[in-house]
Amino acid sequence: MALAIGLLGSVAPAAAVLAIVGVGAWSAGRIIDARFDVFAAMAPPLAACVLVGLLWGWDGALGLFLLWRMFVDARWSVRAVRFAQAAHGATVERHGRGAHLWLTPALCAVWVAFTAPHALFGMQLDLPHAPIWALAAIAGITAIAILEWAVRQAALWRLGDLAHEPAIRAAAHHAMFLFAFLLLPDLSSAVLAMIAWRVFSAATVSYPSLTAVP
């Protein structure tokens, strides 16, 4: 669904926004206990964006805001994978074993910087230019990390020990970032696709029970 909304955003942004609103309403009805401290979470990055805008221009501030949103989406997705691992009794990947989850967003961020400047919903967005060697290096490291993760998942599947939901969420994590930022025709479509993916997934994350008695 998120991929479809991202594609829709490239031809009809208004319709894509309406689709996100609809998915958000559906998700809100499924989330039982949601507590958000929005202002406390957004105050530091917004202050940093204002400072960058005053010193280097608002196109740079918008670029910084996009990087912050990419980080927030990546952190949320990594936590969703770990919640799913804990809920299904799988080993929670941490440190080096979970690096593949962070490398994909990092690759996308370097790609956005390499191809900057961009237009985001009609507004100019710019980032410091990333050299080609940095893009090639992060792409190679990311490919190796994802391949190593895929081989481990295949081995677990062969042994009958694969926890399917965490593996599917991790695969969706990689697919969404790569599709949104590397394959969609513009950055606006990528942002719409990521918003739709997060809103749709928010109601389906499996959280470990904190009250279950063994």
C-alpha cells in the first residue's frame, strides 16, 4: 500500500495525501494505547533547522529536516523489528548484527546528498554534495551487510527456526527505503511513501507482553 501511495504521489500528490489520511484514520482505530509527546520530540530538530536556515539558507534547513525525518523513520522501523523479534522469541539483533538495518537509510541519505539539490513539494531542498567515492563505499558496505543478513535468515529457515514476522519487517524496511529514495521519480513521492508506510505499519507492530506470566 505504501508503495502504491508513493507512486500515486508522483502523478497526483493531493490524492496521495488523502490516501494517507484515510490510512491514518484506519490505523488510529487499531492503536489502543498511543502516547505521543510530539512537541518535546520535535523541538530540538526544529530549533536546529531554524538555526541552519538563518545561517545558510532555508533550502539547507529543509535538507536538514529531511535527514532528521529519515533518521526518525529508521529508528522507528528498527525498534519495530526488535519488538517483533522479542514478541516471537527470536534473538534481538543488536550492535553489529543489526547494522544492516541502519546502513540502508544511511545509503539513502548519501544518495539524496549526492543527487542534491531537490524540489520537495515545490520547495527548494539542498544538502552538502556527497562525493561519488562515499556513495560507492556505503553502497558496497550496505550490500554486503544485507547479503550477510539474508544468508543468516536462509539458514534459520532451513533449520525451521526462522521467526517470520521479524524477517518480513526487516525485509520491508530495506525494500521501502531503497524503493522510496532510489527508485521513485522524485523526493516528494519518496516522503509520501515513507509516511504511508509508517502510518500503515503503526497498527500492526507486535509488542512483547510485559504482563504475561510464564
